Amino acid sequence: MRFLPPTAGGPTPPHGRPGGPGQPHQPDRPRRPEPDVTRGAHRTHWAAVPFQVVLVTTVFLALPGPLLSELGLTWLFLATLALACGTTAFALLSWWQSSFGLREDHLVVHSGLVRRSSREIPLSRLQAVDVVRPLLMQVLGLAELRVELAGGDASEIRLRYLRWETAERFRAALLAHAAGLSGSTPEAPESPFYKLPFGLLLAAMTFRLPVLGASMLFLVLVVTGFAMAEPGVLGGAIPLMLGLMRGFLGPLTRYTDFYASLSPDGLRLRYGVFQARMQTVPPDRVQAVRIVEPLLWRSLGVVRVEANVAGYVGERQMDSSTLLPVAPRELAYALVDELFPGTDARSVALHPALTGRPRDGALGVDEHLYVARRGRFCEVTEIVPHARTQTIRMSAGPLARRRGVAEVDVDTPPGPIRARATGREITEARRVVDGMAAYGHEARRTTPGPERWATRSDADTSGD
């Protein structure tokens, strides 16, 4: 099942050729040859130097600047000039001493002036590659490349800033090396999967209980303030309005122009207006998936898809855990089938909890997947393949044991998803844990690792 983006307009005339009848021929302009990012050492864009100078100078004028202004504008100007010159020299030398490049199957990054740092990272640890372009960077044609690695919060590598074309080529080279191919391999082709219509995004962001509740409260405060001529009531509406703008406009601008595609090097996501982002999640890096269906979204037939992605931790985890912000329910399950090949989450039979409470939900296990569903006002379905599970636990407190129930927890790498099924009959819970342990052992034996996914053969999956 595919939801394709709208067809673009007709083909544009090639560069340097007549665009139509009566238009004169325009000769091709010579273009500067692009550097080969797969060989040698490279530096980030020189614009990083003035960015640092402007940032440090702005902070200086905002904090100690007002105190120095009491000594006179001349002293403030001289202090600012000295700081700017010193920052320029330091930033320029730091930029000159920093470099990055590829050495065989390793990413090598040198940085620092006073304290030199040299990192050589095997690309087998690569978990995801993101190209981020804030609004100013879009205007200047620059981008930031973020390389997510296995190893925790301190493992991320940021290359800021690169020319946008350079960042795209280096991203493709990193993914090619991680797949076991040559860095000069052309970028893997992609097939369209889903383009989020802006009208659907707007409706989904509006039909949320926090947004509707805050909007109604804001209107009540405004009407009451004007009716009673009480400025204090109107003053209370201001922070509510700011919070409403952040909760509504933030996701709206973040996921505008959302586009998802599939390629041999993984799932590609593009989205954002004020901060354009291209996110690439290589195969087998998604550890668990959660499908969220709020109450008001059921009338729209849409859900949100989130995931635990290896390498994303801390703040990066919150920024990058959403795979589909708003999508039809059938498309969400189609994506799960793409992320976990050979599985069908919809066919897993779910059994309700012994307690019968909606918050305890239902649980289902087959030879490939663990699926748990819970919630009445916000239905959440958690899906974990057995090959990705780290530990399976059954726990029951004193009161739960008296009631004859227990909970089953499935641990995966860090992320927003914590798979848990509560209210299960103790015998059933023990049977689920034992069965998942056996399924997990078999899945890990027959499933190859995520490294060099483009060059592994069928023999790698035999487990012999």
C-alpha cells in the first residue's frame, strides 16, 4: 500500500538548452568541480568562523555589555572590538586545525585547538544520518550533518556547517560504507511511500484534547476579562496563549512538507519549514514501534507512529522518534511490515487482560512479534520483534499476586516505547515469557546483524 506524493509539473528544460520556441540558446556556464568527499581530509564551511564570532559578541553585549556601557560607549566599543578580534583569531585557527574524512570503513574527525581531539569511528556503529538545515542555513545554502552512533549520548558527531550538496554526498557515502559498499557508489534510489497533506496535518493538530481545551479556556478568559473589565484576567490569558501557540504551531511547522520514502539504505524522512530536516534510518535500526491513536483522531482514521531507534538518546530521542506524525491507520501498519520484514502485526491475535480493564488492554505473541494494546481515550499499540528484545520480565507485587495477575515487560534499547502488558493471568504471563525467550533465541540465531546489510548473503541468515 502506497500513498504517493502529488505528481510534479511537467519536466523542466535541461540547463543550457532552449526552454521553448523563440527562446535563444543559452550556453552552459562552467561550474566549479565538487570535491570528492570520499577521499582525503576536508574542512567544514568557512562560514562557521563568522557564526562563532557573531554568537560570542552577541552574548557579550547582552550580558556584561550593559555594565561596561556605564564606563562610556568608547570603552564598550573597544572591549567589543578586542573580543571580536580575539574570537575571530581563535575560531579561525580552530577551523583550520579541524578536519573530517573517510579512511577505509572509518569516519575520522579531528577537532580542537588548545585540546586536540581525534576520533576514528567504525561505520559499522552507524545508526542514523540526519541532514539539518535551520532557516538561515537554507538561505545560505548550508547544512549540518549529524551522525548518530551506537554508544550513548556522547557518541553523536555533528559537522557544522557544510555546503548542502557536500552534506548530501557525504551522507550518501557514509551510508554506502555502512552497507559494505564503496563510498563512490551512487546514492540508493528511493520509492515514494507517503506525503502528508497539509490539510490533514492541520486537522490532526487541531483535533487534540489539550489544544481544544486550552483554546476554550483562552476564549473564556478573554470574554470574562472584557465583560468584567478586569485586566488581571486578560493577563492570565497571555501565558495560556503562548503555550497554545507552542503546542499547536510547533508541531505544525515542524512536520509541514512531511515526506517519507523507502530505499535500500533505509527509511528516509523529510520535513520542516523553519528547520528542514532529512532523516535516514538504515535497515534494522528500528528496535520497537508504537502506534498512537488519540480519541479525536479516530473520526479522521489517522494515527501517529513512533519508534525506538538505536543511537537516538536524550534530546535527540525526543526530536527523532516520530516516524509518521499523522498517517492513515492502514499505512502505519504497512510501514511496520516494511521495517520488520516477514512480519504482519495486524494478523497477531490479541487476548484481553484478565482484569478486563481498558488500561490493561490486550496482548498477543506470534513467532515474530510481541504486540500489546491498551488505553480507551488514547489507544496505544506497541510492537516489538523478538530479534530486538533485550530482556523479558514477569513481575507481580503482593496485591497483584493475591488477585492472580502479573505484568510482562519487554526491554528494548532506550526510547519512548516501554513495552508493558499489565493485568495478565500469572500462568499466561509465565507462558508468554518462556515463549518469547525461545522465539528470541531462534530469531537472533537466524537474523543477521545490521552491519553491511547490502553485501550479506542468504547464507548469513542460516545461523550455521
